[in-house]
Amino acid sequence: MKKFVWTALAILCLGTAALAQGNKDARVSPRVVDVNLEEFVNYLREQSGTNIVVFQGGSEKVSVELTDVPWRDALEVAAEKAGCIVEERQGGILAVTKPERFTMITTAPKDIREVISMIALVSKANIVVAPEVEGTISLSLNGVPWRDALDVTCKTRGYVVVEENRGILRVVDPKSLQSQMETKSYQLRYLRPKSIYQPNIKSDFLRPIPTQQMGGQGKQDAAATFTVLKALQKALSTGGQMDYIESQNVIIVRDTAQVHNQIEAIVARLDVEPAQVYVDVKFVTTQNNKLLDLGVDYGDTGPTATMSLGAIPITLPFNLGSGGWEDSIIANDSGIGPFSDPLLNSSSTTVMPATVFGELNFTGVQATLRLLQQDTKSEVVQAPKLNVLDGTPATIFVGETIRYAEAKSEQGQAGGLQLSLAEAGGSPVEVGFQLLIVPHVVPGTNTLALDVIPKETSLSGTGSSALAPAGFDVFTIGASGLEGSIALPRTRSSTIVTSMMVQSGQTMVIGGLTTESDTKTESRVPGFASIPLIGELFKYEKTDRQRRSLLVFLTPTIMHTSADAESVLQRELLRRKTRLKDEIKAMVSPATQAAIDAQKAK
């Protein structure tokens, strides 16, 4: 027993994607030698969260060495080594049994009823053969589980085996089952039709929701859009019927026992709790200023000769351990932890690289954000968090909506030209940042495939008056004698469309969303500035070039169960509590803090 305990610990460590909670898609990497099948099944039961019952063969010894395989495949391999089989029974219960083996080799065709009788004798099973079952068969079977031998024998002659109550088996002609149809109901838990209310997500990268044709009841029939029903209807036999009760989310099927078995298996596979993905998003802006002053500035304090270049603040990369401002996050100047923030410390020393960009772990992203926050030109502008179902699109928009008008010219009754204003067809325009995320959990792993589309839109017009605010351009409309002006927005956008693979809990960084703006200011003394040569002494030019970059930090976490969701919540609460404590501590003066500590010590 001790041998298996230590081996099980090795399994838990070596499983590439074994989750703490049961996961029906879990993958395992078992390496065991001479352990009881019952103990091996207990391990798989914990990993998968599936009901597995061992009826026979639990004491058989098995040795299994597999790497990164679905847990169900590992169960089949172990059962086969123990001379057992795995049967799926009602309610999704897996039964491990050790059936009797059937061996028969015929030298001449043998009556099928006689073969079935021999199988019943070996297996001690209750088998009823219908009168229409007849014919001869030749077979050569050696050590085959008796149920497999029975099914193959009957299928060869075109007959089917139907399982009734108490495990009684009937061998009948499938045509006779049409008059023996049964009616059963199937309660769906997680599968249901799409809601008639659809989110209005505006994005150039999503297919538009088709306008549904309204029926007599004011909405389209749910059965027509429920794709699961369409798949199940294909499994019905001739004359089979299926109805869907939308209010109860129940499927009612009238068909043969064989079809019911197929539908039960399909529903058990599809109607499972979908995974959720918790996405922690941080939008960080960095800004570089390049200033050039040249000339003589005649300001309020008199003429001042200047010629300077503006400083360019450091944003990325960071050079830890060089004695610069970046080292304020660590406790020493060597570039090696521990960090000043105790939350960033681990059991071993942590070395931060000179360049931090791309895929980060938890420690790396926290340190990077701290660096960005200490840069006077960097700012964490938004930090939204959201939960999204696996395979469902989610979007975040941070910005504003701007409405604008368009001008229309019409010929009046007197023959003159009339101008009118109305809201433009393309109004409103959304200015800001939009992030579209579609997560896909890779079954049986802790990996996500993410479709990520960040898009930033800004106003780029040159207007700076009351008629044309910043970001708008002024256009003249009309003809001579009847002219007018109208301000319209000019937009500039940058978009990244990418798909990537990331482990649950890892952080990825998306960059490249950059906005540049140039401003040139020129001052001159009238008259004197026009004098050749010495006119330069009466001019002043200032060029301001700003480059604003947006970095997006994404940290997706897979949540399979309510326990996973609770763990994510507690981690977030602890992080916020620690941050709040640090902010309060920063606002309190050293003398006040000393008094508080002294009061606590009493």
C-alpha cells in the first residue's frame, strides 16, 4: 500500500494537466507498478470527478506507464491489463467488470440460436431469443468477452440485442422494434437554445446577428435554432418522434430502446457544465515627449535665448540593478530579490531580466506594472475584470461616443438653395479603446486558445476653434452667396488581430498600439522678424512631438468549478486588501505611524 501512495504522489506531480478539482477532460501521466486496479481507479476518479464503480477485478495487479493521455484512455488500458472491461451505464456511471470469456471455433456453419444458447451458458446471462431469429453462422472467437461475442453474432445476421430491466437481454429483428417504441424524457441542464436577447456588441470583427423572421407568436421557434435538437433528430429511427418543451428545457423522445441508448450517450457527453474564464485586463499608457526649442522668446520676463532638447523618459526596457529609479522595487541593487513588496517574493530568489516584454508569470507582471506606475509618463488607465463562458465573445470599450451632423442642400420652392443639418448617417463615432476576447479552453488541458483583437481609435483632426473642436476638421459647403461651414471628425485607428496559446494564470502583453502627434508653435516680433539675417533674433519656434503607446496586459484563468471561482475571488480580495493597506500606510506620516505602532504594542 505504501508503494502505491508514493507512486500516486508521483502521478500528481507528473500529470501535465491534472487539476486540483475533478475535470471530465483531465489528462494524466500515470506511472505505477503492481498496484491494485481498485486503487488506480480511485486516483482516476479524483482526477476526473466521474462516478466509477469497480464490480469485479479490483484486486488485480496492474502496471501502467503513460504520458499525457485522457483519463478515460488510461482507465481502458488499466482495465484491459486486469482482464476487465469498462461499461457506461445509466446516469453516466462507469462500471468496471470482469466478464466471462467466450471461445468458439466452428468448422461448419452452426445454427445461430445454438450459438446464443452457448453464450448464455458460459456467461450465466438471461437472454431471450425472439421466434423470428434464425439462420446459421460460422465463427472463430478466442477469449472474447461474452457480451462482445453476443453482439457480433447477432449483428452478423442482422439482429439486435436490446437490454431490458434487471439486465435481461432480448435478441430481436430490428423491424419488430418499430411496434415496441418507448417514450422517455431527457432533462437538459446546461444545453439550451440561444436567448432571444442578444448583446449589442459593435465590432468590425464579429459576424452580424441575422435578423430573425418573426413568426405568428412574435419570435422564431426555439426548436428551429437549437442545433442540439437537429443533431439528436438525426439519430431517430423511421417513425421516431422528438418534441422540445422550451419552458422546462426538456426533450421528449418516442423511439426504440436502441435509439434511446444512443440519445442518452449523446446527451451525457454534451450536457456538461461549461468552463468559465476569468480575465484580468490592465490598460497601461506610456508617453514619450520630444521637445525642441530654438530662437529668442520675448515673454513676460523679457527676451530669453534658448536652444534645448526635451528629455525622453525611459519606459521599456528596464535595467534592474543598475542603480537607477527602477531599483526602487527591489531590496538591493544587484537585480536579485527579495522585492520591496513582500507579495512578489517567492521561496527562492527571483532574478528579473533586463527586458520584460511578451509572456510573463505572476511575479514578472506585478513587477513590470510597478515599474510602469513609477514612471511619471506611465499610467494604468483601466483595470477591468470579467468572467466569460468558454467560446463566448466578450468585449470591453473604454472611451466616449461623439455625435456629429451632416449638411444637406436642397432646392427651395422659390428656386434658391437651402441648407439643412441632420445627424450624420455614420454618427456617432466611438473614440477610445476596444478589446474583443474570445477564449477557447483546450479540452483536457490547462491551456487556452485566445482570439484577441485590440483596437484604438482617436480623433486626428487639426481643428482648434469653437466651431471645430480638437480632432475635427472644418469643411466649407454651399455655393457663392450661400456658404456655410461644418465641422466633421477625422479619426485614426490602429488594430491588432491575433490568436495565441497561453497557460491558465499566465500573463501576456500586447503592444504596438501607438499614437503620435506633432505640434509646432512659432512666435515672432512683427516687422523685425522679416529683416534678413538679424530677423532670426526676433523669432521663436517650439516643436512638441508626443508619442503615446498603449500596452495591454491580459491574465486569463480557467474556472471549471465553483471552488475554482472561489479561489480566484479570494486571491483578488487579498490583493486589493494588501494594496489598500499600502495606500493607507503611504498617506500616514512616519510620526503618526510610529504612534500607531506604539499603541498596538501596549
